[in-house]
Amino acid sequence: MSANLLAVQVSVFRQYYALTKPRVIQLIVFCALIGMVLAVPGVPSWVEVQRALVACFGIWLVAGAAAAFNCIVEKGIDAKMKRTAWRPTAKGELNDRQTLLFSGVLCGLGSTVLYVWVNPLTMWLTFATFIGYAVVYTVILKPLTPQNIVIGGASGAMPPVLGWAAMAGTVGPEALILFLIIFLWTPPHFWALALYRVEDYRKSGLPMLPVTHGNEFTRLMVLLYTFMLFAACLMPYIYGMSSWIYLVAALALSVGFCLYAYWLWRDYSDALARKTFRFSLIHLSVLFAALLVDHYVL
């Protein structure tokens, strides 16, 4: 009996954990951590390390709350799409009341952690990001306009700004450069996904760019955004935030992303769109990792 009870408890835990979209949250916290590291010159003190860990925890909680709230709003859409039909809210394993309570607890706890143990600026910026993603993007923009990813990308680009604010207590130009990189990275990343998932989006009724403007136009937009992203990725070096280590990585990754976008534009296939989407994840992760290495090596 106790074994069965334990199995049920583990299953429920997994359902709630799935609401937080763990893979997405990992990238968010990683980008926030990069902002924290770059905001501290040299090797951080033990006090600064503790603050960074607490800030990562608080940001993780609020980001998880936003993800859970998103699952409530989009449960009907999620149920129609293969990519998201497994989510507990889409399958009816967790109801709206349970999910909303879970989201509220995470948001309240995360906000308290950030306000009390980090600083009020970080708390308010993180809470504003929650509202931007969970309400402005999910409820208003996503079902309204094919530019939802572009406009809503501002929320997704906030993690390094949050990290910078946590350690510096302000938002410097360096943080805004990191914001710009993620902001320009978001559209080609999601449109590559939308290209090979277009039928799912069409069934869901969401006005994603491949649905409203077609495959060819979307591919052109992916290509143009990768060019703009290329320029933005050079800014940390130009501004003096990084050295040649980051520059080499940024050039290699940006050329690679542009090549994928060019091949996608010239000769489309679902397989190539998948590869482009996967490379976009590598691009951002390795780019920010290069910033981290560069910060401590030179």
C-alpha cells in the first residue's frame, strides 16, 4: 500500500514539475547566470556567489510560475498539437484550480526570495517578465498577431538583464546588449520550429507566421533575422565586454546559423528546418558559454 502511495506521489510530482517546462527554464536560468557573472568584475566573493545562487533560485521559481500559467491558458491548444499534447493540463491530469494555485505559490515564493535576499529591482523586473510572458504574450499577442514571437520575445530576452540587476543593482548597457542578442535570436529560433510544425499550428488556430504568410515568406524572415543577429552577436566584443575568445565563437556560431538559414531559404525541407531549430539552441547556449569562459580566462 505504501509503495502504491509513493508511486502516486511521484507521479503527481512529475506532473507539477512538467508544468514548469524544465528544459526552457534551464536555458532561462543559464542566461540569467551569464548576466550575473558578467556583472561582477573578476572572481566573485563568497557573498556574491551566495547572492547569485539565491537569485537563480528565485528566477527559476517565477519562470516556472509563468510556464505553469501558460499551460492553463493554452491547454486547449496544447491538446491539438503533438508537441504539447503530453502536458498534464492538456491531458486533464491537473485541473485549472490546481495549476493556478501552483503557479501562484511559485510566483509568490520566488518574488519574496528575490525581494528579501537579492534586491527589489530584480524582483520587480522578474515580476514584470512574468506578466509580459504569461499575460501580454500568452493571452493577448499569441492568438492576435503573427508578430507574437517578435513582440513577445522581449520577455524571453530578459533573463540576462535580471541576472545583471541581481548582482549590480542596476541595468547597464552590457545587460541591454545581451537582451538584444536573445531578442533577435528568438524569431528565427521559433519560426524554424513553426515551419515543420505548421500543420499543428494551423489546427490550433494560432496565427503563426508560416500559417498566415506562408512557408517562403517565413524562410526569408528567418534569413534576415539571422543577419541582424549576426551583427548583434559582435556587439559584446565591439563594446569591450569580451575578447578574441568570444569573438571567434560568435563568428563561427553566427556564420553557422546564417548558413542554415540560407540553405533553408534556398531549398526547404522539414528535416532541414529541424536541424536549423536544433542549431539555434546550440548557437545561444555555446555563445553565452563563450562569454562565460572569456570573462574568466582573459
